[in-house]
Amino acid sequence: MLIGTVFGAILLGLVVLISRATGKIGTAATGVAAQKKADRISTFGKWALRVLFVVALMLPWIVMFLFPNRDRQLIDISILILTYVMLGWGLNIVVGLAGLLDLGYVAFYAVGAYAYALLAQYFGFGFWMALPLAGLFAAMWGIMLGFPVLRLRGDYLAIVTLAFGEIIRVVLLNWSEFTGGPDGIGRIPKPTLFGIEFNRGEGGFADIFGLDYDTIHRFIFFYYIIFVLALITHFATMRLRRLPVGRAWEALREDEIACRSLGINTTLVKLSAFSIGAMFGGFAGSFFATRQGFISPESFTFIESAIILAIVVLGGLGSQIGVVFASIVMIGGIELLRNIGFLSVVFGENFDPTQFRMLIFGLAMVLIMVWKPRGLISARQPSAVYKERKSIGADVVAQGEGH
């Protein structure tokens, strides 16, 4: 009960904090006052994000200090949240920046996971060697998806991407000789730290550094792996937004016809969005495979695509920080509900709120779309903005003409 209340208060405070940082809460102002207020909000938002970054960086140690009895569980939930944050940022390139509705994003997630599992099974590849290859394979599949949908938009695009996701799942399910079929692939190798494994006994991480063996070491290592991967995804996305390709994505999102009239090759723009977004999905899938140690086609159903898309929409299309908060609320919130004792008192000991996950998703989407149609943190602003030069007032011009 206490843990749920504390986390709920933290999440609510963070949402209000970032909302203020983006200027969505408060009274309207004009002229010089508006500019000063915008500068103060921008400075406040930058410092707030720096504080949040430090908290995320030190999260495992904070959890171990505050909740020593539940440190593994809470760190594992944090790993799950960061995985969905990375997936949300990858899909945000396709949906939020390029404006292409993709309902089959889980296919790239599956390609990355199976790429690492199969490379490890047949060729003995380790995680760090297979990670870039998994992203490359997923990017290739993104290009393959991009070609059939070059002339599609709206509902038709959504249907084709949905079909693509189902095709990948059915192939994985029926190609038993290669993928293991419904039995999946197990004993997927864990990542190592410069060749050091997190196993019990001689030569393990604890033995080399003179520590008592504890499985929490592996959990912390997994956390920092996905933390670094998510940071790479974020910085790469923000950098791409400022490059010509990122501005072309935003132009495509706003008006494809105008985009073509400006001489932009929309074919390459769409393919780049699909391939880069798919690459980050492949990285996340590779991490998912090594974290779970076992994968099967049942882990990559349409419901996963719906969850990732819901996170992007609820957070705000094109908003990086919005994806973070949507993931915390929708993924972490559901997991933490299991530990709130009063729900079992009210609804019975066998009550499991995760059974109503999609109902909660649906209600949240309805409320957010009514309350804030553009998501929790709206960021539908172009990366490149044309600034008009200050013009001389009409009265000054008239005085000049009089002389």
C-alpha cells in the first residue's frame, strides 16, 4: 500500500512537472511577458530533465536503499518499463515524426529477438556480437515492409502493417525446423561484462570482485544495458530530427502532397522512417531475448503492437518525454497494482488487476483523448522554424516618406 502510494505521488508530480515545463499548465501571456515566461519554463524544464536523468541513472541503488526486500522486483519492473520506452521511441519515428500508422511494429521486435536467439543457437554468437546484426536484420525487414506501402496511407496503411505483423508471427509459429515453432527457443545466452559471466562459483562476477553471490548483480547489469540502449535511441532520434531526413519526416507527416511539390523523395523518406524505427525495435528484441532466456511466437502477438502504439499516442505523438511517462504509467502502474493490498481486500484475494490491463488501456486512451487529444505532453512542433525579421512600423515608414 505504501509503495503504491509513494510511486503514485511521484508519477503524478512528474507529469505535472513536465507539463509545466512544456507550458501546458498556467495562464496565457502575451508580448514580452510571454517571452520571459517561456524562457523561465524552458530553463526549468531543462533542469527538471537533468534531475530525472540522474534519478534514472541511480535508480537501482535508490531502490536497494529504500526497498531492500523488493529490490529485485522493482528493478525488474524498471527494466520492463525501459524496454517499452525504447520500443515507444522507435515507433515514434514512424508514427509520431513521419505520420505513418504502423500496427505491426511487434514484427521488428520479434525479428530482433529471433535473430539473436538463432545466431546464438546455430553460430554461437554472444549478445554483444549479435546485437548490431539483430538491428540490421530488423532494418532490412523494415525496408521490405516499406516498399509495399509506399502508395498507401491512413486505414489502408494500418491494415497492411497489421497483416505484416501477423505474417511474421505465423511464419515463426509454423517454421518448426528453424524457429522451434510453438515450442520456441530456450537457453539463450546471457550477456557478459567484458567476458565475465554473472554465475555462481569460480570465475563469476562476484568471485572476481570479492563479493557475495547475489542475483541482484545480474538485474542491475540488465538495467544498465537497456538504459544505455534507450539513451542511444533517444540521442539518435533527436539528432536525426535536426538533420534533413528528420525535417523530411515532419514534412511528410504534415502534408505528403506539399512534400512532393517541394521535390522531396517521399519513397526514400518513408523507407528511412520504417528502417530506422525497425532497427531500434530489433535492438530491443535482442535485449528481450537475452533477458528472458526463452522466446516463442506467443510473446509477439498483435496485443504487443497495440500496447506500444497506445504508449506513443497517450504520451503524445512526436514527444520523447511523453513516451517515458506513458510507459511508466501504463506498464509500471499495472505491475505495481499487484502489490496494493486494498484491492485484494475489496475484490477478493484472487483478484489480479493485470487481467484488466487492456480495459485500463482503453479507459486511459478515452480519458486522455478527451482531456488532452494530443497526448499527455504535446510536442507536435517542427524542428526547423522560420523566424520572421522585425519589420519597421507603418508609422515610421510614413514619417520617412513625409521627409
